[in-house]
Amino acid sequence: MGSDIALRRCVFAISVLDDFDVLPLDDGVTLGGVPPIRVPWDELWLALGTAAPESLAGRERVAAWLQQRRWLADRPHAELRELARPVGLPVGHFLHPGVDWPRDRILGDALDAGIGLLGLDPARPDDVIVVPTPLLRGAGIEPKLCWHDARLYLERMATLAVQRWRRSPTEVLRPMGDCDVITLLCSRTLRAALCADTGGMRAIVAPMRTRGWVDLSRIDPAFAIAAAAASQPEDCGFPRGLLITADEVVMVQPGGRPQDVPLRDPGVGRLQHLRPVLYHR
């Protein structure tokens, strides 16, 4: 744990630069509002994670934590439980809150599922916000109860996604309800349906959270790498292909040269007779 003075400076920076109503005290900070909220320093160290207190990343993490703490306090616990939604994230993803967040670890060490809250941010009522487990507990909310409802919601949405996919098996996988494609892959219902006619295993690519390709004969082998690299960190999915079974999701190992595969297409050689053209203004 770093210096308490550095963390205090971080809080002061948040109050000034982010115009945040926060008052540092000896045992923690007090968030303004009704009711005021006492947040101990130990909780803010959890919010920092591996970031330095006086770094930009550290200030953003603490500010986001305090903001979510305020939003949680502004709603009744019963309402928050109704807003609980499942969120699936690749291990090591930009939005992944850490090792204590997953409520379900999918076999294969590539995909975790945890709790998010729909419309927690008043400015984004249609977005599901990932909420760290210590933050939920600090607000007096039991994650186990929230996950029970979120899990039921996931299975309902996965059932609808299976019905849609069976009508058009070559179509791209898309979100269903408040569950994006990566979240839907956390459901055994969807995985079992995708693998039912392929001998128990299927290869798919999901380079962004909102799209997944099941028919790989229709896309370029290097597509997943390029699409993931072009996505914003919060929207990124898996940068490489996935092998899935009813019980497991595994990301393929890095290596090879998938960008060379299209160049081996016979059609590429037929273009070599074209003469170069020099364009003039």
C-alpha cells in the first residue's frame, strides 16, 4: 500500500478538477448529498487497484468509484436488485474489475461473468455499468442475491438468442436485451446450441462486444485481430478466435500469420498483370 498522503492528494485533485463534493477526513472521505456517505481509505485503495494515487489512471479510478458509490446510495436496494444484469468480459479486459468480481468463471480461463447494473448512470439509462464487488458490499448490497436475478435474466436472453440464430444460422450474433454477445457466450444454453451440429465444438470470432461471427468461411482469417485493434478498449472483445463447447470457452493461442492466408488465394495472382497507374493533379 502506498502513501496515505498521496491518496489524500488524489482526493483533493478529484474535488477540484472533477468538481466532486468530497471531504477528506482522518478515517476516510465523506461524499456530499442526501444522505452523506462515509467511504474509508481502505476502500479507496481497492478502487486504485494497481494504479498510482497521483497518476491520471488513479484519479479516474477513484473518481469513478466515488461516483458509483453516490449513485448506489441514491437508489433503494430493492430497485438496484431489479436493475442487476449479467456482464461477460474477457479475462484482462479494460472494464474487468479484478479477481473478486466474477460470479461465474467459464471453463477455459478466457471469459468471466459478473454483475452490472442497468441505468446506474442517470445520463446513460440504457447502459449496463460494471460494478466491482467491494463497491456493492460497501453500499450494503449482497452480490449473491443480485447475481441470482442476473443469471435468470441471462438464460432468458440466451434462449431468445438461440431462437433467432436458428432462424438464420449464417447471420452475425448480435446482442439480445441488455446482454451483449460476450455476455451471451457466458450462457451454456447458447454454447450448447451453437455446438449441437458440429461434433460438440465450434470456432467463432467475437472481436467486439456487440458482434460475433459463427460462419468463419465468410470472413477473412485476420479479421478478428484487425477488428479488435480498431475497437475502443471498452468495446473490445476477443482479439483472437474462440473454440467453444457447451462447457468451455478457450481463446486460440497467438502465433501464425493469418494475414498471409488471403495472399495465397489464386485470385490474387491474377491481378499481377495490371499495370501501375500514376495519378497527376
